[in-house]
Amino acid sequence: RLQPGQPLAQALVAQRLISPQALATLGVGLSAAPATGSGRRPGSRRFPSTQPGTSRFPGQGSRSGTGRHVPAVGEVVADRYRVTGEPGKGGMGVVLAAVEVGTERRVAVKMLLPGKTSATHVKRFEREAQVAARLEHAGVVPVHASGEHQGCPYYVMEFVEGRDLGQLFAGAQLQLDRVVELVEDVCRTLAACHEAGILHRDLKPPNVMV
């Protein structure tokens, strides 16, 4: 509960709902008034990938993937998804913007990077795909399909328009009520993951879409 004249940021820290370090990352000071600035009001917070704590992807073995390259713009993945761009790349995988051949539906295709196709990497990736597919929550990007392309597993997600939190933080100083809204939405999504027995092991601003 807020004390008379107490800034909201101080109240959040006092109730251990957020750390001073997290507030500093968001550009909010403990003794400062809410920051000014505006931007596009966010919709649902989307996690483009979830790393499971425990799960099993049945019926799949390891892939060699030697000599494989990341599909370029214009190439077709698994004879079904035509690549239109590369919006994101991480330490283990790449996300390709694509359209589904026939329906022209926009999708995102996630694949392992060349050199990351060991049995351990493949097993981890397949776990990620299965766990993400079984989650049904507004804050988690839906998974439509999975398969294999040139010896490498992939899975297909809804294409989410917008910016990630890292871009949002870099683009404008946020008002405190927006910071609270963002944190609440992320926490609700994480709570749903935890209730399903899933631990997201790579939660950071670039992995949260707004």
C-alpha cells in the first residue's frame, strides 16, 4: 500500500516486487517522479521462445546437419515456407520471417544455426518446440508446426509484429505506469509457464515482444 507522498517506485521496491537494479535498467529512479515520454501502448507481451526445464520430444533422433546453411531470402524451407527475411538471431538458433506457400500466411520459422546441430543442441531445441507448442497463453507465441529441413529441426510460430522490450527501452523513456504494466504482463506469462512446469532459461528484453 502506498504511503502518502510515497513514489510508486519506492513502494514497489519496499514490497520486493521489483529490484532497484531493474528499475535503473528501465530508466526509473527511486526518488524521481514518473518519467515523461510516450510511445505506442503495448498489447500482449509475447515470448518468442521458451526454454524448458523438463520435457521430452518423443520419437526424434539426432541429426547431422553438416554442410547446412541458413536459408536465404527466397529459399523455401521444407517445401512449405518461403523465406522473406531474418528478423532475429541468437546464440543457438535463427528466426526467419516467411510466408506459407499456398496460404500466404506470414509465419516465423526457428532453426538451429550451422555448427549447433550436435545431439545435445538438437535435443534441447526439440524440447523447446514441444513445450512451446503445448502452452496456450496470450503471452506466449503459438507454435503451428514442426519438422526437419536438410537434416535440421525447425518449428513454425505465429509472426508477431512490433518491437521487443530492448528496442522499446532504447527508443523512449517510459512512464512508470507503463513499466508496471509491462512487468505485470511478463510476470503473468511466467506464472503460466511455471504452473505448466516450464522454466524460461533465457528471459531478457530482446526475447519479449511488445
